[in-house]
Amino acid sequence: MANANVINEKAAVVAALVERLNGAQSGVIVDYSGLTVAEDTELRSAMRKEGVEYAVVKNTMMRRALDSVGLEALDEKLHGTTSLATGTEDPIAPIRLVAEYSKKLGDKFNLKAAFMEGKVLSDAEVAVLSSMTSMKDVYAQLVGTLLAPVANLSAVMAAIADKGEAAAE
């Protein structure tokens, strides 16, 4: 009975990984080792802030999940201590954050591979995506650009009203 429970638990973990991979717009497989508690806390906080789900994964279970979703090309990247960062809101966020922390933490945190919308990304694609701004920043810039022409509208309307009142007197 104990073996059946272990098999069921492993199957549940793989199923959860498959669901996570299927629901993600993008994801990054990371090799990490030797992070301090402070570094790990900062990393996880940054990931949560950007809506990125981040967790350590077992390579054997991750291989099964990758195979199930058609990303078996990533199997060869699964060695050492592996974690997975996925994003459902902003597809650029996991790639950008992992690249940023790879630079910051050096050999302790290395981007192994990335995927977006079911496609394994090349190193060149990862480099381009990691240098892009977040979707939140893009939206903020867009809203600012759209609102700029009407930002002083109330002041203009008040000036027109004042001139109208002055002319009527």
C-alpha cells in the first residue's frame, strides 16, 4: 500500500506541473545552488510582486510534465538543482526577472532554458525578451501618453470660462 501512495503522490505532482505548464504563457527553467536565505527571500518576493510563480522542482517529475505538454526538448536542461518560474499575466516577467537575477547572483542562479506559448526559446530570443520592459510599465506609458493631451483640459476650460465671464461684464 505504501508504494501505491508514493506513486499516487508523484502522479499528483506531475499532474500539477502539467497544469501549471499548460496555464503559463511563459516559463524559465533555472539552475540554482548556494543562495543565502536573504537572496532567496529577495528573489521570491520579486517574483511574487510580478505575478510569477516560482518553485523548486524534481527533475524526474519535471521531465514527465515537459514530455506531456510537448516541451521534451527541455529535458536535456534538467540536471542539478532545478527550479521553475512561470508567468500567466505578463509573459515577459519570468524571463526578465530570471535574467536579471542571473546577472545579480552569478553562478548561484543560472537560466537554463525558457519557453513561451509552448515554444522553446533560443538564447537570442531570451536575450531580447529579457531586455524588454514589463507589461505593467508598457501599460503605464501607454496610459500616460493617452492622457497627456487632456491633462490640462480642466485648466483650459476654466480659462475659457473666465474669459467668457469677463467678456459678459
